Amino acid sequence: MDLKIGDIQETALITLAIRASETSRPNARIKDSMAKEIIDTLGVDVSKYDPFMSHEGVVARTIMYKNQLEELISQYPDALCINLGCGFDDKFVQVDNGKISWLDVDLPDIMSVRRKIYQDRDRCLMKDGSAFDAEWTNGLPKRSMTIVVMEGVLEYFTKEQVKTCLNMLCDSFEHGYLLAELHHPLLGKNTKHHDAVKYTNAEFQWGTKSGREYLELEQRMSLVSERSYNEEMRKYSLRAKLFALFFPHLNNRLAVYKW
């Protein structure tokens, strides 16, 4: 397949490669039966996207996002859930309770590839859309709560773009939660040293030392929780334990916001 996607969208191949690799391992910590099939369909070599630390980080964040989603869905069993910047991820099958409505949203180039692999399902639809404008939010089913997932997305936005995104979400949905992946400012200055992203043309942008920095951009939001991926990663390897010990604040975090 002739794969033509944007620089930031290319980073979706990193998580795809890692989910496929982990799924094929004995005692896999996460399972994604579609990941290898997608890689075979795309016909691209993704081996360079699966170095050790990125592998552990993607596994950790997958587990943490799933757990957090399940917790929120248990509180709001008929919520509208949106994976904004979904790439090739299929979180719906991980957390579906038989009641939620789910929307996978990304830019047209990556959605055109996604549609070669996935089809719309009952309560799970695909839609072209940008994190910077609200056009894609028109005509969505009305639910009392909206849960927005942005995994591996916001770290590629400038501060102004993050503000535009947060404002758009709060303007478009009366009540909601945002599950956001945040990164430290040092990462924004060292894209070329990242063990996986350095193989793409994407560049990290605005980073934060605390999730509270987002509240300055959108005052309707409050910070519910913020947890480092170190919490999960250090369970599985000595290398990750040492990283968590010596660099406790440098790993990415899962922040949950409410408005």
C-alpha cells in the first residue's frame, strides 16, 4: 500500500508496531489482535519503531488509559466517548460496555488508511476531523457526559494549538472529561534523541512540568488527576525502575481534566 500520511500522523505507526510486537509475546501485557494485521495490510517496515523504552512506555500508557476509561465509563455508562487523533488505535473493543457511543476521529489522510482496515460498527463510528475546529462535532448524539481521549497527540502541539483544542472541546460539549498525554518541556527540545520518534519527521512541541499549566489556557477545566507512566513501567523491568528513580519527572503523564 502506498502510505501517504502527515509527519505527526506517522507517529501512529510507533504505537501500532509496539502493540503488535507485545501482542505476539508470551504473557503479553496487552492484546491487540488487529495490530499485526494492520501492519501487514500497510506493507511497511515498522521494526525501527519498537525500541525498548518506547515499547515499555506504550504498554504502560495503554494499560493506564484502559483502566482510566473503564473507571469513567462505570460512572457514566452511556457516555459519548471520542478518540481524538485516534490513528490506528481501537480502544472501543477494550472498554465497550454495550451502551457507550464511540467516535474515532483523525485527519483525512490517516482516516482514509484506517477505513481500509476498519469499518463503522454499531455505536462506533469513524469521522474526519481536526483538534483545532469543531466542524466534526456537528450532529453528534446528545449524551449527558462526553469522554475525550487524546493519547500521543498533544505533545506535538504548540501552546497556542493546545489552547485552541481545549477551547474547542469546552465550547462543543457542555460536560466532559479529557484524558490527555502530557510531556516534560525537556522532551520538546530533544525530539532527535527520542528512541522512536527520531525516525519520523514529527517534532515535540510545548511541554509542561504540571498539568495545571493547561488550566491557564482553559479556565472551564479542572485537573482531576495526573499520573506518570513510571507508575506502570517500573513494575516490569529494572531499567524502567532505574529510570523512575533517577528521572521521576521526565516521563510522560496521563492527566485527567473535567469541565
